[in-house]
Amino acid sequence: MASSTAIAGKRAMAQIPEPLSSQLDLGFPSKSISMKKKPTRSIKIYCVQNLSPLKHLHFPKKNHQLPTIIRKEPVDVDVHQIPKKETPPHWNILQRAAAKALDMMEGTLISSERRRPLPKTTDPRVQIAGNFAPVPEQPVHHSLPVSGSVPDCIRGVYVRNGANPLFEPAAGHHLFDGDGMVHAVTINGGSVSYSCRFTETHRLVQERSLGRPVFPKAIGELHGHSGIARLLLFFARGVFGLVNHRHGTGVANAGLVYFNRRLLAMSEEDLPYQVRVSPSGDLETVGRYDFNGQLRSAMIAHPKLDPVTGELFALSYDVVKKPYLKYFLFSADGTKSPDVEIPLEAPTMIHDFAITENYVVIPDQQVVFKLQEMVGGGSPVIYDKNKKSRFGILSKRARKASEIIWVESPETFCFHIWNAWEEPESDEVVVIGSCMTPPDSIFKECDENLKSVLSEIRLNLKTGESTRRPIIPHSDHINLEAGMVNRNKLGQKTPYVYLAIAEPWPKVSGFAKVDLSTGKVHKFIYGEGRYGGEPYFVPRDVNSEREDDGYILGFVHDEKTWKSELQIVNAMNLKLEASVKLPSRVPYGFHGTFISSEELAKQL
């Protein structure tokens, strides 16, 4: 840091209570890992090292001298397009005084918060315990050991996103709040490599420059009066020029899509960030991507790529002002359509949606945002029992919202939708999704156990009626979350879906291949003490007659040995084909994609 900032920062930080780990024994070491990237300055990353597979992490009390990782600039990257690490701010006297005063206020707030127990949904000791805990970046490791044989058709890179907090949480923290980190396994014939990097969001760059978290955490911190206070503190920091939110506040930790020769990392509160995969298998953030000035609002983390037309379909929702929801699409060359403003009575959480051959299917469900709840001490994310769940069916080419057909589907909350298709003979659109109860259980602590039921929902466009049925018999119920259908069949009728077995919740003990017509379940279980995440299906041949002719890729972590690997499983017979031993731990994460070597060769 510059000397003036360092002095001001030390004085101000003296007013902040000790780190949460020193009081609650959470797990971040008291010293940071210094990672050097030539030719820029070194950066400090707080991380967890030498973790043991315990229910709660126990963080070291003493300082540890951690290794320096040298990171070289890949030769193929245009460094002018990469966001540079911000140098410490050169604040004037007024700004330094404001920073000190605001830090003192924040310290008082944190001290007050720590007098009250945190619910499990925002307790860091639960949310980032064990293999949910963060890891440091890893440069490319080549020639990884492989057990078995990697199928010849798998050539390219498997990338998976996840939440990986750069700094130790000062107070409340939800798993979804962590900074985005992409893990990449590159497969090129007999050679396999691995790397992982933070996505350099504007939020992360600023917090790293300041040396601590200052942006409010949407789920972990923004509830009750303390949430209002945090928003006011953040607003005040913006007024004095201590932080800048004008270029987004997102963490880019959820979805990944490869579209129009770009890999995009997304979280629904911001624009996407473009991440480039280098020929060596390393990852570099190109920057916040607005589709050449066409996109001016946030985009949800699950846009849909049409396998037939190459178009990308997306939604954007706003929690503060109308229109609360907008729909738009991008042609295969990246040209954006005009927004279609969809009228909603209240701002609604819409994490996912679906496409068919001719329609987009938009859920308007019972989890809504009510910021006024914070005034009464509650959370702004609530389950509105009085609202009626419904699905909107809108033509892909619609230019106005009046064309939408709404079909009610009582008490339905699908956090994820796996596929949808049309059945013209019955005037129905069929939706395949996992219906979650209680709907807000991942955001709010409750006594009722979470259930995620794989369901078939039929929406009749002629009568306006709907039906819903569990695909798997009630007696054989298993929680199924995170997964996909064959992406070459998205929007078409598919016989199978490949989903994570989310048991014991929130861990994933294996994956299931489910026959959607019969409900028959074929399981692949990772084994005792071994857990994974989203299964990703890679087709062997796009022209194959069998929909399940391909392979399932996914990260698996052994909580006994504390080792991670990438497994490749034959989707037809669920036999393990190959296992790639990874050089470092891969935390449980969110969503991924596979980019073929042919696509990588055309990457921008």
C-alpha cells in the first residue's frame, strides 16, 4: 500500500474488532498467501490451508509462513484487456477522516452483531466449513496422473464455477456470498492439466486493494436493522469516493456459459465477466462484459443456449424498481434484441427458466424480495404464502409482454429447471424441474427438512390449467439438485436427466440418471466419505442416435484423505472410465460447462 493509505488503514483497522476466526475459531490463517503475478505487484489472498475433514474448521492461532506462488503472464493474453490490480487508493485528508469514522461505525456494528447467535444459513462456521471452505489460486499444473483411460472424444476444458471468499467473513456469511473462482481441467489427448483462478470482478479488485471486505453480502449480511446500517455505510463510502459501485457489485460465482467465442462467468446481480482460457490451461479475467455496450442491466446466472439456432436467451430481474423483470435474447453473433418488460406485482427471485422450440418458460414463484421487511428486523428474501405461483409462456420472438400466457401452478417453487418441451397434440408445455420445499429453506433457517422433488409440470396453453407429478415414486424419493440434460437436446423432449444426489443435504453423495418416462433411477455413488457436485454430461458424438451416448464429468472430494479428483463416467452404463488426480483441493461449488478444443481454438 502507499504509505498514506497504510497509515490511515492501520489506524482505522484498530477500531475494527478482531477477526471472526479469533473469536469463533473459523479457519482462515492469520497470515495471507502472497501470490505474485508478473509484472504487477503481489496480492494477498486469505485462504485455508491444511484443512482436516471436521464438521467445523479450526483455524490456526499462530502466524504461518506460507509459500509464494509465481504466476507468469500467458503469452496469448492481451494484457491491455485485463483489469489491472488496483493500487491502494490515494485518499485526501477528508477521505482518510471519513474512512476512519466509517470504519469505527462498522466496528461498533460488528461488535453488536456478534452478541447474537447467527442462524445456520448465515453462520460462517457452517456455510464455509470442511470442503466448502475457500482455497488459494493455483497456477497451471501439467501432466496430472490419470487412472483408467480418458475417452478420445473428450478434448477441451471442463470449467466449473463456485463461491470462494477472498477474505475471512467479518460477520454473517452465506455460501452464495463468496467471490467467484473458476476451476479448469484441460484435457488434450493423454495430457491433463489443472488451474483455478478468481474471477477479477470490480468488487474483488477493490476489496483486495483495501485489504478487507467492504461490499455488503446480499444474503449473509443484508437483513434486519444491521443490514440497513450496512447499506448506509456502503452508500457513505461511495459518497466519499472510498468505493465505486458504478461498475457492478457482483461476484460472478454461479453460472458459466460459452457463447459467441467467449466464456462468461455470471451471478444474477451483475453483468457477466469474460474469462479467457489460455493455451497452457490457465485462466485470465478479460473484464466485465456488456456485449459491446448492448447490455445495461444484470443478467441471471442461467441463460439458455439454443443448440439448434445458437442463440442465447436470458432474463434480468430488479429488486428495487420497475420493471422488475425483462426478457431478451442474443443472436448467434451476439446481437441483442430489444428488452421485453414483463409486468410483475413484486420483485421476484427468478434464478432459472427454460426454453422450448418456440417459447421461453418463465417462473413467477413465491420467493420474493421485500426490502421493507428489513425495517422490522427481517430478511428481504421471503416466502410469500399469499402469492400464487405461475409460469409465463412467451414466444421467443415476442416484442411485447402482452403476448405472454400465464398458467398457475399452485405451491410450486423450482430453484432450477432442467428442461422443457412442447407437446402440440395436447396443447401443453412440459417442464422438468426440481420442486423445493420449504421454498426459502436455503435462505432462512427452518425446522422442516428440505426436500427437492424431481417433478413433471404440464402447462396447458388452451385451458390455462396445470398438473404436477413427482417423476420418482414417493417411496423412493431422493433429493435431486444441480445437473442437466444432454445440452444438444435442450428445449426438446429428452428421455434422461442427470442430477446430483443432494444427500446428506447440502453435500452430494453421487449422481442419478433418471428415466423421465418411467421414473427409474440409476445411481452412481462416490463412496464412503466422498462427495461431489453438479454432474456435467458431455456427448460422445452430436450425431449419436442415443441421447445417453456420452460421459459424465464431475469433481469428487475424499473427506478422509482430503484429496480431490475429476471423474469421468460412462453415461450409458455408469462405469468409471477415468479419474484425474488433482494437485489441490477443489471445494464443493456450483455450475460448469465443457468447451471443446475446436471451440477453444476460436476463442476471443
